[in-house]
Amino acid sequence: MGNTLGLAPMGALPRRSPRREEPLPNPGSFDELHRLCKDVFPAQMEGVKLVVNKVLSSHFQVAHTVHMSALGLPGYHLHAAYAGDWQLSPTEVFPTVVGDMDSSGSLNAQVLLLLAERLRAKAVFQTQQAKFLTWQFDGEYRGDDYTATLTLGNPDLIGESGEELGRGCFFLVAAHLLVSAVAPHGLEGLGSLTHRLVLGGELVYHRRPGEEGAILTLAGKYSAVHWVATLNVGSGGAHASYYHRANEQVQVGVEFEANTRLQDTTFSFGYHLTLPQANMVFRGLVDSNWCVGAVLEKKMPPLPVTLALGAFLNHWRNRFHCGFSITVG
């Protein structure tokens, strides 16, 4: 009996090509989850500061900083940075060595190394004059869609109490894991969420004389086209942030922090305004502690000079301080 319905045979039906799934991106580091929101807020300024930057070569640059303040003695800082030849991104160059020394001889140093294509190492040292204050070692492995980090802070290589490093220092071990979340294959409506959701966790173990404990923190970040929402929740408290980019000139950020140990809660709102025609950047903040602050930055082309003026007022404690800085280079 012939095909009276006029249907094509099974072998002749066109096959539906499988949907090509794009690989999930790497979620980055655990410490950078709230970076977009924090960059909106202005940095604290007090006193008068002069910064002179000098590029000596394509790999080496130095900076001289002189700071005068009514809250303390005048200070001088020498900052030096070396960047290698291996550049993975516009902000990542390996190896990198950064050091900052003040007039009293105290040193802050940081070394970044790329041990393999996916394996990175970081060492941070801090001294107070001739004594070691803290040191920290990080190992980070970046997979295709996850990042695993192990941090070792103040390892006691001499004794068991850590007192050789200075009074009040402590031993710390932290493990971080961030994974780009994958939606179930049966839920077609969640297909657009796979590249926007990041889940992770942090486990911190610390020990100091008379104190020992562990803190577990869970984290999640959702990234949309114009906004990013991030949440950290753990036994030590909670940290939530929301970043929104209204347009090329206006950015806003909202941050909430709760600390269970200190029984303290803070809510902050910040904004970032860019005026490209005037070469100006304006940042401001308002928080739940009755603090109001703002910083105005102005570039002076064609001169390599940037001027910054900031003021901060705490209505609750009736404190006011302002600052002015000049950056050359």
C-alpha cells in the first residue's frame, strides 16, 4: 500500500542539528566577587599628598609619595613595580613584583608568578622596620569554568605559637572554590542563566594564642547585562552588594555588611559619575553610620597631572576631614 498521506519517509526527514553550547567562562577569584561595587565608592582622603610616577622602562616603574596630615607625622613612600613579558590580559602580567617602603623602613611586598598555564602563585610580605609582621602564600588553579585557591597565612616555621612573627599574629589557612553554575538540560528557559551565575564557598581555619576556630562562607554572584548582584553568607556574617551601570557615565552601588562577632551592621550607597568632556570623575557615598563623602578627580591634559579633592563628614561623631592630592605621571 502506497503512502497515501504524502509523508516523507523516516530517513528523508531533516535531522535537527544539536545546539552548540558555548563553554562556561572562568568565574575569577573569590576575593574579586564584590570588586565592581567597591570600585564605585570613593577612597578615604585626609591631608595633602603628592605622588610622582616615573616609568623607567617597559618593565620597571617607580613612584614617590609624600603625605602630610594633621593626624600624624609627615611620611614618605617609595613604590617600585616590575612587570615581566608574559601578559595574559590587560591587567595580568607575569611575573610581577611590587614593593612599597616608607621612611621608617617598613616594607610591603607582593610577588605574582605563573607556574603553569592554569596555576598561579602569590606571596605577600609585610615588615615593621626590621621585624616580620605578616606573610602569606596563595596558590590558585583556574580551570575552564572554576577557580580553586589555597591560602596559607603566617606559617610558623620556627615554633608552634607564631610569636616569632610578632605579638598578635595568627596562623590562617583558607580554601576557596568558585564554579560557573550549569542549568539542568531539561529546563530550556534557564539556558541564558548558565553564563551569568557563579557559586562558590570559602573555608577559613585560624589559630592564635588562646583562640582557634573555622569559618565557612557560601557565595553567589549573578551577572546581568547592566547589573551584578553578589551575596556572601557564613557563620561570621553576611555581605551583599548590588552594582548597576545606568549608562557610560553613571554607575551606582549598594553594599550591605553584617558582622556577627562585632554585632555591627552597615548599609552603604555609592555613585560614580564620569564627565569625559571635562576630564572629571566624581564619586560619592552615604552610609547608615551618618557618613557622607565625595571625591572629585580632574585630569589636566596635555599635562600628565591629576588633581583630586575629597571631603568626608561623620554626622554621628561630629568629625570632618578633607584631603587634596596631586599625581604627576
